[in-house]
Amino acid sequence: MLYAIIGRDVPGTLEQRLAARPAHLERLNALLAEGRLVLAGPLPAIDSPDPGPAGFQGSLVVAEFAALEEARAWADADPYVAAGVYAAVEIYPFRKVLPA
């Protein structure tokens, strides 16, 4: 099943985010290689594709996992969690409708 994983950043953690980004992307690329990643990306803190020093307010990942518990375990092991970037992580079952 697909799950939407929403990580909410702690304000002022742009430097930690940038430092942990290579390890974060490595895990996402592993999901991609397994054919389980639907989409992933950051949520800019301002209405701009490049928020600069304003940074990000979080991230969104939509990926396939066998169960909610597996999605939670994957999210809990994210480098952004370990680096203190995420204040909270929410996970929801997701049903893709479009594009078909």
C-alpha cells in the first residue's frame, strides 16, 4: 500500500537539513531503485521553488510499504530525524487516483 510521509521541520534547522541531505537522498534513491517511490520533495518555507535562507517547513514522501508499521520504521530511521531536522513525522495511508 502507498503511504504519505510528512516530516515537519524544526524552525531554524536548514544547516542540519543540508548536512543530512546526502544520506536522506540515498535512502530515497533506494526506494526508487526498488520501484516503491511515487514522489518525494521538500516543502519550502516561503512561496518559492528556491527558498534560500528561509529554508523548508518539511518534506513529503509518497512510497509503497507492506504496512503502516513498515512505513513508520522507515520514517523513524530517516537521517533528518537523527539530525534533529524533523519536529514530527506524520504517516497516512494514501490512495493514488491520478494520474492513472
